[in-house]
Amino acid sequence: MRFLILHMAETLSEHTRNILGLQLPTDPRWVNLAEIQLEEILTDHAYCEQKAATTCISLIQKNPEKDLLVEELSPIVTEEWGHFRMVLAELKKRNLKLGRQRKDVYVNKLLEFQRKGGSPTERFLDQMLIMALIEARSCERFKRLSEGLEDDYMKNFYRKFMESEAGHYTLFITLAEHYIEKKTVRQRWAEWLAYEKELMNSQEVRGDRIH
Ligand SMILES: [Fe+2]
Ligand SMILES: [Fe+2]
């Protein structure tokens, strides 16, 4: 797994235009905007980690019969909560405050694309793919920060997050393919990628949020 993550991180540097299948790279102005709003971006980042941990707990609660999912997601809860604490420590060190959680437009718009009234398998597939997509986009954003920020310490800080999220992206796809036929997963994943491209295109570029 470690090798896979390192390998992915290397691949990421080479293919900035096509990270993890994402169809639209982040607007280059975003890093510059984020850089001047560090308190907001760290606050938003902290809540992204909190939501990742909370969602993994909820996925375990809803799928206790799926042994592999329970086994694989349990440590991810700890890891995501560890990320939350790392961001919190960074805020404290800089004398910045954890602000309030904002309305998450990106995630809400993604949720709208989930199949309503599908079979339990279809709903499960969408749950795995929405997680994979959020991890992939987070990974891409962290990569932008790790490359585009001025401060070397912050570049390195975000590089570590980028590597973690690349591993999580892979895990959610792997879990989907463990429980559902690969071809079905790939077809739906292509639909999600196309939807996310449109969503990113329609969103205003704002430096106070990760997505
Ligand atoms: Fe994370
Ligand atoms: Fe993650």
C-alpha cells in the first residue's frame, strides 16, 4: 500500500492535467486566493477531515455485513481524525481560530447526483464513488497547494495530505470493485467524473474553501 501511494504521488507530479481521472484541473488562481486566506482555508480543511471521518463511521454503521469495508474503513476513521487534529494544531500554532463550518456547496451538489430510489447495490456504489471523488478532488487541491504555495513548510504540510488522500481514493474504488462488478463500477465512475467536471466549471473560484 505504501508503495502504491508513493507511486501514485510520483505519477501525480507528471500528469497535472489528468489527476486521478478528474476531467477539469483546478483553476490556477485558486492557490493564490487560498494563500491569502489561510485561516479560512485551514478551517475549511479541518471540517473536510471531520466529515471524512464521520462519513466513514456512518458507512461502517450502515454496512456491518461487509467485512472488508468494516476492516478497511476503521483505520481510515482514525487517520482522518488525525488529519483533523493536525490542521487544528496548525491553526493553534499560528494563533488562528477554527471558524464555523460553512455550507458545503460542492458536496451538496454531488449528493444531488446520487441515484434516488435505486437498488441497495446502486446506492452503495454511489456512496463509494462519491467518497472516491471527494478524495480525488481533495488530493488534486492538496497537490496544487503543495506545488503553488510560497512557504516551504506549508508546501510540505500539504504534500503529506496529498499522499494520504490518493491512497483513500484508491481504497474506495477498490471497495466498490470488491462488492460490485468492475464494469458496472467503471461505467458509473465515468458518469460521476463527467458530472463533477460540469460542477467544477459552474462554481465560482473561491480561496476560502478546499472544494
Ligand atoms: Fe484526510
Ligand atoms: Fe481522505
